[in-house]
Amino acid sequence: MKSPFILFDLQPAVLTILLQKSPMTPRERILATLRHETPDRIPTDAWFHPEVMQTLKQHFKTDDKSVVLNALGIEGWGGLSAWIEFPEFEQRCRPRPGHPESHRAIWLDDRTYEDAWGIRWRWGDADRYQQWLSGPLQDAENAKAALQYRFPTIENIREPDGYAERVAALKRSQLFVSGGIENPFKRLWHLRGYENALMDYLANRDLVDAIYDRLFDCCTEACVRMARAGVDMIQVVGDIAMQDRIIMGPELWREVDKPRWAKLIAACRRVNQEAAFFFHSDGKLTDLIGDLIEVGFTVINPIQPECVDPVEVKKQWGDRITLHGCISLQRTLPFGSVADVRHEVEGLIRHCGYNGGLVLMPSNVIQPDTPAENIIACFQTARDFAPRPRNFSGASFSGSHSRKSRNPAHAQNRIGRTG
């Protein structure tokens, strides 16, 4: 009896040859995914807290981060960006006192520093996280006062020597090459203070416009240079959402931010039609996904599963965006069992991996309280669970966050953590 799934009579040897498709290179895998084609396996990505990476190095008995990534199956990601240079800051900055290998800044004491923008930060007791202290525009009352600040201009934008040639070389080595910028909203509130920035959207729009005009000018120039150099993807990172809503509200974002993003992406498209555009924001972003697609974003990260349902996002927008993320970092990965982690990863592949358009990744930086065995199970499950048609399902996904975890009381510990 003929199988209903085989259209032609084929000899077993011929059928075997047809089914044994050569594995994709890492670059081919990512490109196929972003083109909404089914890859040989779902690509993965990750951001690691330094302590987590050190734990994984110890587990795999190596001092080489690339060995860890290879063991986890995280392959193919390369980066080369344009950047903003502050010459006067470079002359004044120095390593942290007592920490010669630390990043350079204007150190006010052994824990407090000022960055190139004049924003002040303070490291916590264990040096795991830093706290925003103040911004140089926090006392500005209007646009005129804000413009007394010395903003960088397009003259401050720098790019690597031989930028296009270096990007091409990375591609030849089978890397998918990204460049990136910080979301100007994040820079706005760092300069103004969070409460001030939100009040400005409602009561001091001229001040927001004055700051945004200068920030977006620099961001546009940097992104156009990346696009001209031939990067595969331009990343925008910085939260505009909380667990249950858009921070400034969707209507204000549409009025203030959306036209600027449309203009920036259009400028990049004029020099590079092929580049993907990646938007990161934690939280419930669903009110704006349609708007992000409209202005030209094609990859959305992290599709935080505590805030949105990745399966519903896939159903509604999955033919127009790539879902990048989706793995629970507030519940399953830190507090679930290995079985929970595997269940969630396999479920995401089954219900969100059809027709490509899925890069699996924990929904932000993997934190030090995450068990190494869960991290390893997460990525190796994704590596080994091949996206064959029989592994896909259109049913609603019920991830491990809905099952019993090792310590359900801890599941709320990360609510509200943003990146």
C-alpha cells in the first residue's frame, strides 16, 4: 500500500537520499529562518551574565567562550557596529580603581562612575548590577535649557576601518552579521530621569522633540553606515513596555516615536534593501507589534512569555516577523526542572517553529541564579529537536510555566525585571 504522504513511487535508496538533506551552515540556518523557510534546526541565541558564562566555562572545562557556545549549539552570530565616540571623555576616563581590567569611565569612587554622556551610575554590593543615579538633563525645564547640553552629532559617529570588507569576511566565515544601537527612549530617560521623561511625553513635548531630534540624527547616521557596510541585521535594544502595558502608552508612542523609526528605517533601506531590523523590548509589546511591522521591523525580541503568548504572536504576525526569544526567564529556566525546560523548548518548536520565523532564546540576560543543568538542557534540546513537519502543531502552547516548578514561590521574583 502506498503511503498517502508520498506522491511518487520511489526506491528506498532514492527516498533516503532525498530525505538526507545536508546540514545548513550556521549562517544559512539563520537566513532561512528569517526568510520564513524551515531550517534544518531552530537557531538559538543567548545573552549571558558574566557569572553564568564563568559557571558554564567551568562545567565544560574551558576558558574559551566559543567552546561553551559550540557545546550549547549557539552558532553563527557575529557583530560589527558603528558607534559614537566622545573624544573629550576618552581623554578623561580611566579604569575602575583596583580593577585594571574593568571598563573605562570617570570614576568618582570605587563603585560610582560617570559615563561618556555624563550619566552617573553606581555598582551594587556584589557588582552584579548597577543603579542609575542621575542624568545631566534631569533639571532642564524646557527645550532651550536641554539644548545647552553638548549632544553628540553625526561628526561623532565612527565605523571600523574597512567596514564593508570586514563584514564581507565575517559572512564568508559563515557568520550572520549584526550591528546595533540603543533605543533613543532609553537614552532619553537616562539623560532626564525616568519620571521626568514620562511626564515630558505629556507636558513637555518640545523638550522631548529637541532631545529626540538629536538622538535620532546620530542613530540614523550610525544605522545607515551599518546598512551600507552590508550587515545582515540592525538591532535596536531598550525597553518600551512593562509586564502589562506600553510604558508611555501606545498612542503617545505612535505620536512621538513611530514616525522617527519609519524615517530611520527608510533611510537604511535606501542603501540596503536586504537588512533585517530587530526590535528588543521586554514586557507586553502586543499593542505595538503591528506598528513595528508597519515601520519596517522584521524581528521582535524577546516575546516575553510571562507577558504575551508566543503562539498567539506567531498566529497573528508570524508570517511577517521572526519571533526571537520566547523562553521563560522569570519562571521555567531558573525555577523549573530539567524536564520542565525541555517541555517548554519542545513546545515552542512545535507551536512556533513552523514556516521558519523562530529563533529560540531566553527572554533576557541569563541570571546567576539559573541552574547550569537547565541552561544546558534548554540549548541542547533546541539543538537536537529537529523541526520536521510531524513535530509541528497548530494547537495552543502550554509551556512549563503553567506546570509545577521546583519552587513556584520563586516564580514572581523576576516580575518587572527589565533590560
